[in-house]
Amino acid sequence: MFSISSEKIMARNLQDSLNNPKAGALVTFEGWVRNLNEGKEVQFLEYEVYPALANKEGQRILEEAQEKFDILGLVCVHRSGGLKVGEMAVWVGVTSVHRGPAFEACQYIIDEVKARVPIWKKEHYVSGDSGWVECHHCAQHVH
Amino acid sequence: MTSEIHIQYFAILRDERGCSEETLSTEAKNAAELYEELQKEHGFRLSQQDLKVAINDEFTSWQTPLQTKDKVVFIPPVTGG
């Protein structure tokens, strides 16, 4: 299940939602807001989301992961709105019988979410400036 | 032929346009022509090659013919995660 949340991400609850007696592994990824980007000191940031398409594309990525890897359950939540340094921006959790597929699927999901889901990050710097983060890798990413 | 198109703007395009949505009448036959028209008018810095386009909340080709009441979104390079 993919979703966008305007509230703080509660990782523990998401993890509990993946409980499954068949699972021998849970792999999670947390993306956090860091205080430095390209040499500039970040105070807080904002995520702007195109909700209708973000939800569809996020869900498609999870369906692809389900097809590609031998996994049991999967969840991804991405924040919208304002976040402070240290807050969680994105959470991915994948369960599988053995650890291999869960690691691979988790990596696949976060890579695809970053490349494809219509979400934009605006950084507000300690200096008072702000700016939309430019994407350096997307020119190479082919749909 | 003129069609009535609803446009939603996000991120840098919203800042550059100064609003998050508008409805306008256009002679543009497809999204590529529409973006060209809007870029001329508002001086958007991103070129069409930098963007993707969605019509009615689905990614589509720049050449898809526009129809009255279509909702068009130009999608700047995404930076989530």
C-alpha cells in the first residue's frame, strides 16, 4: 500500500501492519531530512505533492515490486508539507520468507519512488534563502 | 479549433506562473503546443525536454490530442525521497 501523509510517519504502526507468521525478514528504509545539501545549511523543507498521480504511480511501483520479487508484504509512505531536520520524509517496509528479496525490493521501491513519483522538495536554508531542489539524475532516467 | 483546458501547476512552475491552477481557451492541438504557448507567455525556465506531462491524472505523450475539459499538468523533474 502506497500513501502520502501530511502527518508525522509512525514507523512502528506501519511495521505492525506488516506482521505475518510466514515472514522471516523485514527490511525497512527511512529517509530523513538532513541539515546540509550541496554545501547549504538546511533549516526545514517542504514537500509538494501532485496527489492523484503520486498515489497512482506509487501504487504501480509497489505492484511492480510484488511481481519482480518473492515478497510477502510491502508498504511505502511519503510525507507532504513542512518537515524539520531529522524528521522522516519517507518509510519503506518489505517482508519476505528469507531476507534476499526483501532487501532487493526495498531498494527497488525507494529508487523508483525517487525517480518517478510526482513529489517536489523545496529547501529553506538557514541563510534565509529557499529553492526547489534540482534533480541531477533524472535526465538519464528513461520511463 | 479552440478547446477549454484546465491546467494545474506544481513546484517551480507554480512559483513562476504565480498561481496553482487556471482554465484557458487555447488553439494548441496537444500538450507540446500548449507548453510552448505558456512558456512564451510566462517565461518558464524549464524546457519541454525537462518535463513530463499528465492529462487527466495519467502520464501521457506530448502529442496526445487535447480535448475540451482536459486537465493538464506539466511535471517538473521530481525530487521526492
